[in-house]
Amino acid sequence: MKQNYFLPTPETTRVVESPNSRKFRICCIVAMISLCVTLLAPWTHLQNVYTFSGYLDNISKPYYHIVEDDKFGMNSTFFKLHSSKVTHIPENFSISGSQVCAGGVPGVLFVVPSVASAASKQTRVDIRETWASAMYGNPSLQTSSTSTDASSTSTDASSTSTDASSTSTDASSTSTDTSSTSTSTDASLTSTRLAFFFGSSNLSEEEMQSLKNESDTFGDIVVGDFNDTYENLSLKMAVIITWVASRCPHVKAMVKVDMDTFVNVDILLNLIDQLPAEEHPSFVFGNLHNANHPEVMRTGVWSVTETLYPFEFYPKYVYGHSYVLSGPAVKLLAHSFPYFPIIPNEDAFVTGVMAVVLNITRFYHQSFADEAEINIVDRFDKNILTSALVDSETRWKLWDSLKKRKKKDYPA
Ligand SMILES: *[C@@H]1O[C@H](CO)[C@@H](O)[C@H](O)[C@H]1NC(C)=O
Ligand SMILES: *[C@@H]1O[C@H](CO)[C@@H](O)[C@H](O)[C@H]1NC(C)=O
Ligand SMILES: *[C@@H]1O[C@H](CO)[C@@H](O)[C@H](O)[C@H]1NC(C)=O
Ligand SMILES: *[C@@H]1O[C@H](CO)[C@@H](O)[C@H](O)[C@H]1NC(C)=O
Ligand SMILES: *[C@@H]1O[C@H](CO)[C@@H](O)[C@H](O)[C@H]1NC(C)=O
Ligand SMILES: *[C@@H]1O[C@H](CO)[C@@H](O)[C@H](O)[C@H]1NC(C)=O
Ligand SMILES: *[C@@H]1O[C@H](CO)[C@@H](O)[C@H](O)[C@H]1NC(C)=O
Ligand SMILES: CC(=O)N[C@H]1CO[C@H](CO)[C@@H](O)[C@@H]1O
């Protein structure tokens, strides 16, 4: 059974100018002060705290676009949560990563799905020493006050996020809002940390021991008890998001980054700051898949059966190498995963299908990694890119160059 009644028209994406949203924000404040104070609280301090000299200068405006193709979902009963559980999300952890979100930090958590191979181990070393290095203190262990730059002084006692989970889902009755119990001390967008995620079920004893060592040293390892196979990538992401929702209820944003992706953290945080989070508390933000109608594969590594997903196309979705989920989106997803089948195409599943099911706003910007990376080093040097797919050599090249520029911006 193939249905394609959800074909979006070419006009399905609407360009949103940031200045307009600013105007709207002002109107909003004037019109509904009390409501807005509640909604804006977690975000407004950013404007003052996180200012960089021109990092967004070369980033193309507008700073975000909104995907609008949710019409097709409304014609189908498919894009709805089931009324009872259909998916088991493993919630046992051999290494629980209890340090990662200790002490009410971070505001932004980078999650990096990883594997136990020797090559991956070296990549983790490189990531800690390059684009993520500001998240690691000296000694390297991530400590409670570590943040990206020198500006982590803001305290945000009012970081209980707007709870988007209590509406719009069939499963809402099962959702419990953990945000109100969080004891946040520094969950501003400038406080950042990173964690690597693994599945334990087929790890050897040596591999597990080695990860325990890494965990003791860096405090950035989480191992869930499931089989870490390529086919389980969507499940792995569901485990990760569920872990973040329960262990890091105060995060304002979670950034999913692949091992082979380099992130300019400064640009990313500034870009997130441009999003109208008060109007769209639940959002995903990345680079839009360049197919107007992303095709569903029925053979090969990304194949999905028609039973699992009956349509020819996926909803518009953002690429999986690097995308942001807002705190409310993380909670909404975590509450909802048990009530929807896992579709084994991680980015299409999380940022497309589930975004439609849960009415999560899809923001996109072309500065995120796409699949046809050209002139990466050059574009990075011009501050055009937020993230990029890299090999080991390029990772270091980009970092050396970025470090030089940061020094210029922050003379010691
Ligand atoms: C999860 O942990 C519980 C309690 O330790 C245990 O009874 C259960 O068997 C574990 N489940 C899996 C799948 O390992
Ligand atoms: C773990 O660390 C200990 C002490 O630092 C070391 O003796 C041991 O060889 C390490 N094990 C692995 C598997 O890396
Ligand atoms: C992992 O795979 C093995 C072998 O296929 C299986 O016996 C085991 O039950 C699986 N573990 C989980 C958590 O699914
Ligand atoms: C993960 O995938 C493997 C097959 O690739 C499967 O055996 C396993 O049961 C899946 N689920 C879990 C929870 O590990
Ligand atoms: C774990 O799973 C991966 C991916 O399927 C496989 O390549 C590897 O051999 C497995 N390792 C063990 C120890 O079973
Ligand atoms: C979907 O979310 C938007 C905010 O992003 C909201 O304005 C709209 O009312 C929501 N739609 C539904 C059907 O809940
Ligand atoms: C923007 O790009 C130009 C070259 O196109 C470069 O000279 C300039 O330094 C860049 N600005 C920033 C802030 O990186
Ligand atoms: C593509 C398509 O069939 N869209 C329909 C979805 O349902 C609405 C409301 O019934 C119709 O107006 C659309 O034409």
C-alpha cells in the first residue's frame, strides 16, 4: 500500500526573517507580559551574556527557516502516537554518566553516538582536544563549572522549561514533568558539556573496562544496555534522548553530533539564540535534507519495510550529522518514543516523522553540515559553516585555524 497524499507543494517552506520575529517578540511582551515572562525566562539572558565579535557576520540571513509540510500528517492516522506502548526503550545503563549533568549544568549538552573501536577511541581523544576542548577543564574531567568560554557567570534559577509535553500527545497522561524538580545552577546556553554514547550488549570485557577508564578520566561516557548495531541507530538515539530527558531535565538544548562532524560551538550557540524559542518551544534545528521529498529506501542499509512505514517519502527532515533539539522537544520525544514504532533511519525518524507526530517545529539553516561538503577549510575560515563532516586531518586543521581566530577575539 503506497500513499503519497502528503506531497508537499513547492511553497511548503516559509522564509522567516529574524527582524520580524523580533518585532513579534516585542509585541508579545507588550501584549502578554506575564505569559511571555514565563516563556522567555530560560532564553532572554542570552542576549546579554553571549556576545561575540561578529561570529555571525558571514552567516547567511535569515538565520533560520521553518519547514511547513505538516499538512500531510493530518490526513493520516499514521502520524499519531499509539494509545498503548509499542516500543521498549532500554533504560538500564552499565555506565550511567552520572557526572555529565551533575550540578544543574549544562545548558547545552552535546551528545555524540560512539562505538568501542580503537579508531573511535582516537577520535574521542581528538574531539576532546579540538572543537569540544573548551568543555574540558584541566585536568580533563568535565567539572561542574566548565563552560565554553569565560562567560559562564550567569545563574539561571528559573530554568524550568515550558512543558510542551502535557498537550498534543495521546500519551500525555503518562508523562510526568521532571523539569520542576531540577535544581539548576548554571543552565545557561553558554554552559556546555559533551557525552559519548554506547550500547553495551555486545561489548567485550576489555572494551567495557576501557570505557570505564575513559569515564573515570573524562566523565563523559554513557553506556546503555542494548545491542549497538547499525540497524539500531534510531533506537540508540531514542535511548540517548530518553537518558537526557531524565538525567539532564534542565538542558535548554541537546545537540546531536556524529563522530565525524566538527562543530563551531560559538556560531552554533549564537545561532540557537536567534531562534524564536518562545513561539516554538519544541524545535529541532539543523540543515534541511536537500530532497524536496526525501525518498524511503526499500533495499540497502537504510531500508524500511512498508509495514513499518507505508509511505513513499519521509516528511522533510534535517540531516543527522548535527542537529539541535530544544529541551521541551527532548522531553516530548522521551515521553513519546514508547508509543510509536522505531523507524531505523535515525534522522528521518527523529527530525522528520516524530517531529510531525509531535508538532515539533523544524528550523533549518544551510550553515550546518550537508552531504556535499566542498571547500570546508576555506568556508570555515570565513565563518560560513556551523558544522562540517571531517576526517581526522581536517578536524585538526579547522581547530588550529579556529583557535588562532579565537585568540584574536580574546586577547588573553
Ligand atoms: C535492567 O536492570 C534490572 C535491575 O537491575 C534487571 O532486573 C533487568 O534484568 C535489567 N534488564 C536488562 C535488559 O538488562
Ligand atoms: C584502565 O586504567 C588502569 C589504571 O589507569 C590501567 O591499569 C588499565 O590497564 C586500564 N585498562 C584498560 C582496559 O584500559
Ligand atoms: C543482543 O543480541 C544478542 C544476539 O543476537 C541477543 O542474544 C541479545 O538478547 C540482544 N540483546 C538485547 C538487549 O536485545
Ligand atoms: C538491535 O539490533 C539487533 C540486530 O541488529 C537485534 O538483535 C537487537 O535485538 C536489537 N535491539 C536491541 C534492544 O538491542
Ligand atoms: C558488536 O556488533 C557489531 C555490529 O554489528 C559487530 O561488528 C561486532 O562484531 C560485535 N561485537 C561483538 C563482541 O559481538
Ligand atoms: C504546533 O506548534 C505550533 C508552535 O510551534 C503552535 O502554534 C501550533 O498551534 C501547534 N499545532 C498543534 C496542532 O498543536
Ligand atoms: C567573512 O568572509 C570574508 C571573506 O569572504 C573574510 O575576509 C572575513 O574575515 C569573514 N568575516 C568573519 C567575521 O569571519
Ligand atoms: C494532499 C491531500 O490530499 N490533502 C488533503 C488533506 O485533507 C484536507 C482536508 O480534508 C484537504 O483539503 C487536502 O486536499
